[in-house]
Amino acid sequence: MSIENNNIETSEKTDITPKADIKKSDKVEMTPVLGKKSLSKEAKRANRNLMVRRGINTFLRYFVLILVGAIMIYPLIWMVGAAFKNNSEIFSSMNPIPIKGTLDGFKNAVKSYGGNINIWKSMLNTYSYVIPQVILTVVSSVLTAYGFARFKFVGHDILFGLMMAMLFLPQVVLNVPQYMLFNKFGWVGSEHYLPLIVPAAFATETYFIFMLIQFLRGVPKELEESAQIDGCNVFQILIKIIVPMIMPAVVSCALFKFMWASNDFIGPLLYVKTPAKYPATIFVKLSMDSDAGFDWNRVLATSLISIMPNILVFFAAQNQFIEGISAGGVKG
Amino acid sequence: MKKKFLSAFLATAMLATSLTGCGEEKKETTEATTAATTEAAAGDTTAAPADDAAAYDECTITFDWWGGDSRHEATQAAVEAFEAKYPGINVEINFGAWSDWETAKATEYLSGNNPDVQQTNFDWIGKYDADGTTYLDLNTVSDVLDLTQYDEATLAKCVDSKGGQAGVPVSVTGRTFYWNEATFEAAGLSVPTNLDELMAAGPVFKDKLGDNYYPLVIGEYDRAILVAFYLQAQTGKPIIDENNQLTVTQDDLKKGLEFIKSLEDAHVIPTIPYLDGEGADSMDKSQRFINGEYAGIFEWDSSPAKYVSALGDNGDDLVVGNVFPELQSYSKVSLMFSISADTEHPRECAMLLNYLLNDPEGAAIMASERGIPESKAAYEVVNAAGKINPLSAQAHEEVMNSNPLYWNPLFDSSKLKGDTSTYTTVFEQFSYGMDAAGSSYDLDKAAADLYNGYMDALAQ
Amino acid sequence: MNKLKKFGKKNIGFIFIIPWLIGFLVFKAYPFLSSLYYSFTDYNLFTGKSDGFTLQNYKDVFTIAVEKTALITTFKYAFMTVPMKLVFALFIAYILNFKLKGVNLFRTIYYVPSILGGSVAIAVLWKALFNDNGLIRSGFALLGIDAPHFMSDPKWALLMISILRVWQFGSAMVVFLAALKGVPTELYEAAAIDGASKTRQFFSITVPLITPVIFYNLVTQLVQAFQEFNGPYIITRGGPLGSTTLMSLLIYNNAFVSYDMGKASAQAWVLFVILMIFTMISFWSQKHWVYYGDEEN
């Protein structure tokens, strides 16, 4: 509740399109507020007030952003620090700065297991199935979402219901029958990660279909109708109109799939049976022996190395949201 | 495809031979020689069975295990040495951490798709081999796998419902106490050797060191084991016997629970709410243990290394204690190796196992990565090479000196042991003094629930 | 022939869902139905023993204390977590949608908790924050407040898990952000001319336009909350006194610790039906509050 109030306070007197925005985006017209600028003395005073307010608002925004940001980033900072500590220091202090630093964690992290697998190879393994998964998931989900959101066909509502129902059963109870199925196909231990990749081609991730449908439904049909009159067929409409319109959503799907698939542990554990083919999620845990004990700094160091691409990918993919404005802003 | 290789078992007593050297040497041999001409490099055959046992097929076998870093490294090295020694046998390995390993294994067993050679847990015989068709009866390959290296009583524990030898015991383990000598010294005490001394230490700790200092720390499962030890000392029988019968009554369990309560009351052990307050899932992750506030643990003889490492610079403070005379211990097979009943190459699988477990060369490489070796030949070699953690060896000795009783794997049944199972709920609620709904939870309720939990588990 | 062509034209959309339909039939239908079948048996996967049809598993969910408590706890958890998470995610997404210097960096930082997911580091850290000597309690102690013992107080432990999930609000935030980017700036400009305050703009322009996405987040977050497993699994293991034992923790234990597939499946199907009902209510409620741009009126 207090969060919401806070929101209102900070946003009350702010302008949503400050200068930086105008410089950047060429398509946006001058905002009315700036348009009225420097007309009279009163306006000048009002303008000065506005500047002060704007300053305060900017300050408040940054204050909130940095405060919340610190809480968000702290664990990562702690992990970095802890990767340089020994076991006893990791559990005896919350201070991220190591007192007696050791490089053993990182030294051991890059060690290989009998030449079979090391952190770099495991990361390559991860992306060798994650990337196909992402591409196939996005393509198949966009097709399915388009079909459900824009067309009525025989059995539409029942099939839609069935699709949504797939969200509701916990994966735990599906694991065993699914394993038996893949075992019948002879895909268990497949060196091409078939049980992980193939289902992605068939829109098996309901979350994404549902998400794309929701975004699609927010988009008015007028553009498609006029494109149809211009002679575009349904596929052309999908590629030329729909996909650009919901690009932020498509990018979100790709991002989520990328993050979730590269964090998946139980899937690879069930279906990958050779250490040389192990992905990073399994590699990170390889050294963890609950009975004899293990070096936490090594586990933390491998974890850190293996999540770096995810952080970088997220950072890079954000630009897609910015571009998304031009698409979403087309609405008349 | 069926090529026969002639080769005597290499039982090089010369441990000085380095692994890599050995491996390379053999690889060269592989390249240089063809089929029938492989010769034995050494004639010394300490552990070698009959001569025709040396014959084998060229094949690929699969092998998997779980564990940590050093176990992975040692086992891989041993497998490589095996492949070098028996050219033509290719071993495909798979290994991982314990976390969720059993989930994956269970799924494999369900679909009948498991590797030829596997590291197995003692209770898996009951769980996954209930009908005796999952694991090969190792007696059928005893011409290759030397079972005489094992204590008969220990071997007998790894038998399935049909009397088949479902696994070969790699090591045997039991529990004893470990004490933080420095904390006891600070309290002006020496480490306890019997129950009275321990009980007396509680108040001294409280007075001299403070409320947050305890001579011993035990969680829910530890408490269940301690109750078993306590009651076994009184009955002289294993708490669950060979016929899957509970040998104690509900009243006995009540006495056991009272014993735990008396430890809490005397400030010997912290309460479960106090433990939950820190939330460490084992003591090596507990700040209080690392600081020396908890001066004793009750642990497996295979585990001291992680506690020593947790204590950091003060690792030397941890010393092994004896199993108190007022308690009657048990020991159990900690790990086994098994062969899949479906394997197409039982003989070669057995050869691999024999190499890893009994062959001085293989055993030396495997060292004590799976506990102190049960195989006599392996123990000699590993012990002579000084590859046994001294603390672990000492703890193992204490366990064995306490004349451990039989242990029934049903003691660890999922109905009893587990996050939402009997041991956790009973000992937790008993220590909190209330149940999940907030109403009071007394000794009678706890004893009844514990008893019913046992009955429920044994009824299966 | 003509009729067939007409039928084909009318049903052209069907082509697009064919991949999904194949996936559904091949990969989903069988596991799905077999779990339904198991739920009516006392099937033990390993002994293969089963006494045929039974409703016992379903009865147990509503009568056995542990299962009943887990069901109630799951409801509590969901109703605590979902609103907090949605409001927080929308608020942060709203701020991050402003053009501020360094906003890219902030977006990434805010997503970091979600990238860390259920890793070992989170378990260690979360306990260190909330335990008796942790930062949270020490912080309150500085203010002279004796904060609850989160780790050992059955009344507070669930909140701690809930906060973990609210903290990992990244996915919901990204979806909101993507939606906010789709709100045309012209609308705000027009509203500004009319003298609408930012608050009004937010509630009368922003919120209505992104209702389809709010709806999406609501449904998916509800589903995730009802299926929550990792939080209690890595931090409290269901304790203290079973106060964080959610349904999926029981399901996991039954499925992979006791191999009681019948029980696990029945519990899963109870969860399934609950979610189904909630989703049907939400879908039905849509016409009162969700605004779809593709609707013609």
C-alpha cells in the first residue's frame, strides 16, 4: 500500500516526457508544456517552479531507484565477495568484503574434470540447446498466439481452454510419464539434447502463448484490416504488421525463455547422461558433496561465471524495449 | 565382434608406480599388440582368481556415481587405468552431485534404463529392487569379483528379497561424537567420555561461557538416532530388527523422548526453535558452530572433513570422542556398487568393480573417497599409503569399538525421514511444545506419534 | 467444392495452431492423462502394486491434517504474494519507463534477483538476512524494535518466503515494461493539455491500456504462487512447524521421496482444479475491467 502512495507522490507533478526524450525520439511532437514556454512573466515564474519541481522529482526518482537497486544488487555483490572467501568466513559474516582473500575459488572454478568438462565447455553446452530452444519457442508461440487471438475456427474455445489448462498442473507429476515417453523415443542421453529442444518447436510453453495473446489483444485490428484490403494475406500480415507491433512482447518471450532454459537443472539432469555434455547448471553443482563437504568459493565462482552471459544478454536486449515505442506508438 | 583377449590380472603390488605412467604404458601396449598376444606384465597375482577369469569380451559398459570433486577425480583416474589395463573395454562414465541425483536415478529405474555399473545407496535395495530384478546377483560373477575380501556379515546386509547379492559394500559407517576441545577448555572442562560428564557440562557452559554456549548440538534426525542409541543400550536389540519388527514399545519411546528433553533442560543441547532461528541446514554452515558456541556434534565417521574446513584456522580444535557407554550404536553400509540385472556384459562389469574395489592398483587410486574401504585388500593398500583422513580413521575406530548393532534401512524410510515426515515433525513439535495448529504438544502425544510413525513405516 | 473452400477460408486460423496441437497431443496429453489416472489409484511406482480405483487420495487432501494445512497455507501464500508482487512490479516498471540517465543499468540491476533464481547463494543469503542474528533483526534492534524471529516463528516464516518472491519480481516487471512501452505518448500529451494530473493520467490512461497485461500477470503469478516450490524448499524446508509447507512441497515429497504417485497426482489435480476455477473467474471478470484494443465497439 505504502508503495503505491509513494508512487503517486513522486509522479504527481512530473512530466512524462523530459528533454532527454525529445532529443532522442524524432517522431514525438513537441510536448504542450514546452510549447507554451516563455510566453509571459507568469509563465516564466511557473517555468522556474517547474524546474525546481522537476529537480526534486528527478532526485526522488533516483533516490527510489538507488535505494531499491541496492537491495536488488546486494546478493550479487555478496556473491562476488564470498567467492574470494573460505568456507568459515562465508558463513560467519554478511560483510561482502573478504578479510583474508583467496583466489582458490576462481582457480578451481576453471579446472577441468579429467579433461571431460570444464566451465567454458559446460557454458557452450548450455547455449547449444538454449539458443535453438529460444528460437523455436518464439516462432511456434507467435504462430499459435496469432491463431488463437485473431481467428475463430471450429473448436477454438475448447482448444484455447485446453491450452490454458496446461499451465495448471505442476511439472513434478508430469516428469515421470514424460521421461518414459522420451525413453520410448530413444531420446534419453541424446547427444543433441533432443528431449530439451524438440518440444520447443511445438509451442509447449503456455506462458508465452498466453502472454503474446494478451499483447495482441491490446492491438486494434484496423491496421490489419487495411492491410488485408491492400491484398496482404494472413502470413504477410503476421510478419509485416503483427510482429513489429508486439515486438516488446516477443523480445520478452525470448528473454524469459533464455533465462529459464539456461537456469533449468532438472531437465538436463534427467536427459543428459554424459559429463562431456553437461550444461553449466549441472557443472556448477558437480563439486557439491554434502557428506564430505566442499569449497563454497568454488561453487560461487562457477555460479558467477555462468550467470554473466545472462546479465549481459539482459542488458543488451533492453534496447529492444526502447525501439518498441515506435511500434506501439503507431496507434491512431 | 567377439574377440578374446588373453591377459592375466595385473596385481602390481608396486604402489610406487604412478598412475599416469601406468596408463600411458598400457596404451602403448594396446597400439602395439593385437588380439591374442597381450601379455601379463607381472606374474604376481595376489588378488587374482582362476586363470580363465582373465578372458573377456571387447565391449562398452556404462558406469555412474555421485559425489564431490575429489571423488570424481579419483574415480575417473581409476576408470582410465582400468581401460588401459584391459584394452578393448570401454567405460562410459556419468557422474554428478548428490542433489537430485536420486530423483534422476529413480526415473531411470522406473523406465528400466539404468547403467551397467552403478554406485548405489544401501536403502535402494528395498526401494528399487523390491522384487530382486533390478540388480544382478553378484554371486553369479564371484569368479571375477572377489567377494572374499569382505566380511560375511557385512555382505549379508546387501542382500535382496530373493537372497541375491544386490551390491558390494564399499564402506561401513556409524556415528560418534566430535568435540570442540577449545570451547571445553574455555569452560574449564575436558571433553566428555560418558553421559554424566556431558550432562554436567551443560550448566557449566551456561554459567562460565554464556547462554549461547552448548556442549552439544543435534537436529531432528540426530535426535531420532540418539533415541535409538539410547533405547538400544537398554534393550540390547536393534531398534528395528532383521525381521522388520520394532523392538521397543511406546513407553520405551517415551523414555527416549524424555532423555532428549532432559538434555534440553540441562542446557546440554539447544532447542529446535533456537536452531531454526539460525536456519543452518547443517552445522558446517552455522555461524554459531564456526564461532565455537556449539562445542559438540554427533556425526558420521565419514564426515569430519567438512566440519574441520568450516572451523577454518581453528580446525585443529575438533577432536573425535567415543560413543558413550550409556549408548548402543549401530553401523550401516554407507555405499555400495551394483551391477544392473539387464547388463549384457556382467563379466566385464564385475572386472571393473573388482579393479576398483579389490585390485591394489585400482584401490590405491580410489583411496578413501567413498569412506574407509571395507575390502581388506583395499584397506591395506590405502592405509599403507596414508590416504585415510586421520580424524575419519579415528572416528571409524571409535564406531567399531562400540560393537555396533544391525541397522535396518526402514529406519530411514521416507515415512520417517524427510522434511514432512515423522522424525522432523515429532522432534520439532516436541521441542517447540506445540503442534502446527498452535495447540500444546506434550510427551504423550510425541511418543504416540513417533510410535505410529514407526508402525506406519514398518507396515509397508 | 465451394462449400469446402468456404470452410477452409473460415478456419484458416487453424493452420497457425497446428504446431501447438501436435505438441499437445504428443508431449502433453499422455503425461497429463496418466497423472489423472494415477490420482485415482494407490499406485506405487516401484512395487507396481495397485488395488484399483479409489477416491482415498482425494479424500486425504481434505481430511489429513498435514495436507489440509498445506492447502490453506498455499492459499495464504498466494494471496499474500501476488498483490504485493504485482503492485511492486508495476510501480518499478512505471519508474523505469521514464527517460532517466542510467535507466538501462537500473533495469538490469532490478532483474538480477530473477537471474539468480533459486541458486545456492540465495538460500545462504536469505537465511543470513532473516535469521536471529541477521541484518533485518539487527536493523530493527537499532530502532529499538524486537522484530519477529522469522526463521523460527510459524506466524512469520511464510512472509519471509513471500518477500523472497516479491524481491524476484523481474519477470512481472519486464512484462509491464513491455506493455508500458506500447502506450502511445500522444495520449499523455492530450491528457496533459486537459490538465490531468500524473496520478489521473496513470489511472485513467496507463492502467486501462495495459489491463490485458495486468490480467496476464495476475493469472500467471497466481499460477506460479499456487505452484511455489523452490522458496520453501531451499530456505525453510517447510518448517518451522510446517508453516511453510506448501502443496507443491508435499507433492514433490510424495512423488520423489515416497514414490506415492497416486497421492502426488491427486494433490496436483486438486491444485489444478483450484487454479482452473480461479482462472475461469478471472476470464469471466475480464469484461468488467480489461480493455482490449481488438474489440469492436
